[in-house]
Amino acid sequence: MNLSHYLFVFNFRNQIFSKNRISILFNIFTDLIAMKLKPAQLNYYLKQQGLSAIYLLTGDDPLQMMECADTLRTFARTQGFTERVVLTVETGFDWSSLDQHANTLSLFATKRLLEIRLGNKSPGNEGTKALLAYTNHLPRDTVLLITVAKLDASKQKTKWFKILDQQGIVIQIWPLNLSELPGWISKRLNKHGLQASQEAINIIAERSEGHLLACAQEIEKLHLLYGAGQIDTAQVLDAVADSARFELFNWVDTVLAGNVQRSIRQLGGLQAEGVEPVLVAYALNREIRNLSQITYALKTGKRQEQVFKTYRVWATRKNAVSNAIKRHPQASVWRHFLQEMVQIDRIIKGMGSGNPWTELQRLSLKVAGVKLFVNCEL
């Protein structure tokens, strides 16, 4: 990396961390070893430094991966890189094609973007040799963009990664923390000319479970349905009602509310739509675990409003959760339900006998207040 790259690191971080100079100096030192960017830094870096010869995008969040790659492609086109060659690495891939494309004159453009899509593959010995040869003789007017799935610590010690880390720019993409998700959703809504209440944003965040692609699709749907402007909680709930993923959370709320017949129909619908039982178990288990903690907190004398706020029980769900607490006010009951969830999990993993859908139905009915047999609760 040249000096301008390091100055970029200092300038960018100085703007963000001006109150913590020790942290700045430490981070600059680590960046002197290898140039790594976060997705949020990419646009700023491109505007300040222009294109580099090699980029490696690695991560397991498909939306952020896609949008980072699109950012690079769009900027490259503005710089005259109008030709694009895509090489997808599959079993039997011929790595000599990298050299062929890199050193073949284009008939249509003088600048090209060369992409290698590794996916979950590794370059292996042949790929490592090809990448080393490429970096030793970088072709003129060519940008190399490599995308690969998340690389663990051991893969980052491989020769091919070290080559790219030394010669190019690595962008590591991590899933957002749940605490970061509402802010991301708010910015995404604003890009579409939408504003939403905090409760509406929280509902999207909660039900998407950190899946940014699902969030982005729902936001696009909201824009198509309502256009630019303010949207409320009711509109968000209406917009996501036809999604199988969100139907799963609706089923959980129905169980908590004690609507037995509807919960039976909904669970049958989820099974018919091909929803995996592990997802259904996860959603039910999460709610049971929360209620175990909520009922315990209430027994210690804490106010319900404060407890609901702590466990993110939004206004639209308060009635359902309150009904569940009224039916089963003791934390010991919810802990007993959690023990049953452990057995269901064993069945799903093939470690126990039984039908997971039958057991999920049975437990959900108990949560909804149906007494299936005597002394089923503690």
C-alpha cells in the first residue's frame, strides 16, 4: 500500500474517533500491515483514492456482499471500465483462464473489470499459483474483484489470502448486530423516501431476525405499496402478512394469545408451505425463554411496563404476551416448557423418536392453555 492509502486511513478514522487518539494510532498501525476496509468506508475510499488493482470481498451476509460488489462495479464504470468478465470457480475450474483473460486485449474496451467468484471454494494449489502470477505481473487497466464466503482464521493464514491481503484491499463483511439493525432499517427506509415510527422499525427488525435481505425486500414492498412518506405500525403488519417467515411469528403470537383453533390452522399452514420445523421450534423456544425471564422478573416486583420494555415487547404484542402470563404466571411453568423444547430439538436433530410437528403442536397447545393431560404443569 502506498502512503496515500495510509493517509486515507488516518483522515477517515480521525473524523470518527477524534476523541480517542490512542485507538487511532493503534488502528493505523494495524492498517499499515494490510489495507482492510469496512463496507461503510468503501464509498469514501473510492472517492478519495480511486480504484485499486485488486479487491477481495469476503463474508456471509449476501445483501452486504452484493451491494459492496455493486458499488465497486458502478464506480469502475464511471472510470471507463466498461468491459466485465466473470469467472465462476466450480469443480474442475481451469485457473489458466485467469491469465488468458488478464493478458488478452479487449476488442470492445480498453479497461476491464475481471471478477472471480469463489463462493465456498478455495483456490487450491493451482489457484494460488495463478493468483501469485497475476499479482507479480498486474495487467494494465484491469481491476480484479474476488468474492468469497466468510473466511475463518485458518483460511486467512493460507498463502493465497496473504498474497491478496498484501497486494490488494480486503473488505470483510460481518452480519449486523441486532442493536445495529434498527438504525440500518431507518437509513434504508429514508433512501426510499419513507419514515416510520420506532415501533414499526422495531417490528421489522425483530421479525427479520437480522436477515438484511429480508429487511430490504420488505422495505421495497412498503415503498411499492405506500409510496414515499410516513408509514405506521398497522401498515407494516399488513405488508408482511403474506410472508411465510412473518406468518411464523404471527403463529407464535396466536399461541400466546390463547387462540387455539387459529393456532392449529396456522401451524398446519406452515407445515404445508414447507417451513422447516427447526425454524418453528426456534421461534417458539425464543418466546418461551423470554417469558420464563419475564415472569421471573415480575415475581421480583418489577413493573410490567419496564419488564416489557427490557424484553422488547412492543405495543402490538402486549395483549398476546399478557394473556400468556395470565395463563402461566409462574416462571417454573415456562422452564418446564423449555425442557420440553429440548426434547423437540433432539427429535428434529434425529437424536430422539417422534414427529417434530406433532410435538410442536402438542407443546403449543399447552402454551395456549389446553390441558392435554392431568398435572401437565408444575
